[in-house]
Amino acid sequence: MLFEMEFLGRARVLADGRELILSRKCLSLLAYLALHRDIDHPRDVLIDKFWADREPTQARSNLGSALCRLRKVLTFRGTTPLELSPLGEPRLASSAPISADIWAFEAGVESALAAPQGALAQAQATALGVSLLRYRGDLLLGWYDDWILVERERLHMLRLRSLRRLMEHHIASGDFESGLATGQAALRLEPLDEGVQQRVIELYAQIGQRAGALRQYERLASLLKVELGVAPSRETNALVDRIRSEGMRTNLWRGCARDVLLGEPH
């Protein structure tokens, strides 16, 4: 692609591999156009998003200046991804040679999230894993405009859903180690997700690490108490009781086997 836009984590725009110098306002405006690339954007809407604190005449002038600067900076080898509709509404040209990490992430997880539960097709699982790697950080990290916060939360939740789906794929495929690693990644983003906590506890037990399962439960119980003032759910407690019971039976069996080998009576 001639133009590459990156908004997940560090924000930057590259043309033929060279980073372009754009003001914060222009980068923010470009990100907004990228996130809503399938529509034309009425100027009044853009003014309300970016210059609501200015007088109408000044705000309209500021928008016009920002669009002019964007078109100038983004014109490369006679090509620019920014165009105007017949009504003068700015949009990103659908035919422009341009890519965006947001687009790649959303497109890469779409098929997997729409698939039935269970193991994914290999192509879907690969695309899902690659797309999650593209998520280098939350949208426009460190910026706090209202519209950015809304979109940041939406993409954050999409990332969480994608991690949960990849975890379930690994579990259904019998790859419990990868399922555990993916579940732990999801918990780093949302440690209070008790459903994922249950899966992680179960996966520890599945790979023979009952001590790890019990430590995970204790961390969850402490977190829920501190953050929400509640105890783990009935389902979580039942899961842990079963793991403890299985551990006790295993230890009892091992003790009996040892006694038989040593010839010790019971």
C-alpha cells in the first residue's frame, strides 16, 4: 500500500514507508474518517466533534484549513486518499491505495467471531491470531476526546471477544497450553471476567497444574472482594471444589500405590 495509517497505540501515517508530519488535530480527524470510512461526513457533524468550543464561523474556517492541510500532506505521487463528495463532504477515497491497522484488525476477527462455537477452520484461526498481533495498543492511546473514548472502548471489547474466541478454539482443538496462554492474555485486559477466570482455572487443572488452578482461584477471590465486595460465583466454587476433590482422590490413590509397592498394610 502507498499509504499506511496506524492508530492502535502510537498514531502515525506513512507514505511509501516514510512517516508524514501531521498535527494532533489532523491525525485525530483522519482517524475519525478512517473509523467511519463508508460514509460521507457532513461538515456540521465534524465541526461538532472537533471544534464545538469555537464560534460557528471560526469553527468552519478551522475545519476547512484542517482539510486543506490534510490533502496537502497526504498528496503523494499525485495521489491522495482524501476526497470530497459532490456536496463537499470529506471522505477517504475507496479506490486510494491505503491501509489502516484498524481495518485489518476488524476484518481479521470478523469471520472467526461469526463462526459457530468450537474449533475454527485453520484459515480463520490464523487470521484471528494475526489480527490480535496487529493490536499494538488501544486506539489513540493517551488521547481523551469523547468520540475517541467511545471507539476505544468498542475496539477494546472487540479485542476481548477475539481473545475469548481464540481461547475456545484452542480448547476445542485440544491445545490446552495455548488456550491457557490466550486466557491469561484476556485476563490481563479484564481480570474481573469470571467466565474467562473459570476457563483458566479449568485449564490449569487440565494440564495437571492443580496448584496453579487453586492459586488462580485465590487471586480471583481476592480481586472480587477488593474490587466489587463479592465472593466468587457458585459455578466457580463448584469448579474449584471438584478440582480439590480430584486432587485428594489422586493423592489417596498414589498413597495406596506406594504402600503396595513398599508392602505396607493399610
